Amino acid sequence: MQTLSIDINYDYTLIGIHTIEEDYRLAYLINQKINTSLEKSKNNLEFTNKKSSFCIFEFRDEHNFTDYFLIANKSENEEVSKNSETLFEEISESINTAVYLIPEKKKVDFFLKIDRDLKEQDVNVLVNKINEIEQVMTSYSINPQSLKSKDFLIF
């Protein structure tokens, strides 16, 4: 019996961004710097098995046929656990746990996904502009092929 395999082409550009800014503020700063109009998406990127939801900002550049997505890499989940019961009350404790969209890049706060395979020179210009933002510690290009969890970025 013949086995079929599907080779998915990851034809997008991915930039990792390190910052302490909130998602909406970072989207605003990126809009000013690289001339986009990132807006909060109506839907988050949700995973029911991980019980997590990742915020997405998007911009569709119809003139250049390019889509931009600013995706949070971290989702905070609150889990309530019962610690003990006393005669009069039940004591429970809530624990916040972090879930990462791309676990092998835990230090990356946000990903800028550009649904277009840009030339290396254009990516470098984009990364340099993002690095000019005072609130961004650093940003750099990431090869999607090098990620184990790259399928989570396909939507």
C-alpha cells in the first residue's frame, strides 16, 4: 500500500519580539514604525486541549497582498485547586500557569507573522525598524522550519 505525505510549505516570515509592553500598546508602536494598521482580531487563537487563548492583532495589506499578524506567545491560565476542607469551609487556591504558543521560544513575548516570504534584505529592514522602538528590547528573524511547534502558526 502506498503512503501519501503532505509537505506543507511555510511561506511566511516570522519575527520574534522581546518586550514588556502590553499587546495593544506594542501593536500601536509597530503601526507607527512600519506603517501598518494592526487591529485586534475578533477571534483569539484558541487551543481547547491546552485550555489557552492567544491574543492576535491583524492587518491585511490588500495593496501588497500581504497579511500581518502580531501574536502573543504567552497565555496565563488560572487553575483552581482544592487544598483542604474544614468543618465550616472548603479552602481552595488559584494558581496561575503560563502556556506558550511556541514552547521552544519561551523568552519571545510576541511573534510578528507576515504571510509572505520576504527577501532577507526586506526582513532585515523590518527588524531594524522594530528594534528602533524604545520599548522593544530586541527583535530578530526566526526560521519557521527550525521550530518544532511551527504548525501552531498556521491559521
